Amino acid sequence: MLKLILTVTLLTSIVGASSTKKDKIAQESLKQQMKKEQKYAKEQTFYTEDNYDFKGAEVNPESVKMIKPLEVNDMDMDDVYD
């Protein structure tokens, strides 16, 4: 009878310990996933166009007129493929 009680107690503690391990692993996994979700939410707010000031990136048409056109170097590539 004592062996039976000890066996049941031992098995119960082993099952309880394994479920506790599983709970800890699940909690860690959940924390990691929550961190990923927070990072994703932060990135999504970063990528929205409302957060940008595009006026600083506009090109002044007067400054474009001052750019010299590139000289075209006419290359004959016929001999390369012979």
C-alpha cells in the first residue's frame, strides 16, 4: 500500500513538473511573440506616409535648369558579339 502511494505521488509530481515546464516554455514563447508584435506595430507606424515630411525632398525646378546635359558617347558594340 505504501509503495502504491509513493508511486502515485512520484508520478503525479513528474507529470506536474512536466506541465510546469510546458507552461514556462509556453509563457516564454508568448512573451517573444508579443515582442515581435510590438516591433511590427512600431514598424507599421513608421512606414505610414503621415509621419513623413516630403516638402524637404521636393526638387527646385530652377536648380534642375543649371544641370549640364550628359554627353552621349556613342559606342559601337557590333565587334563584341562577333
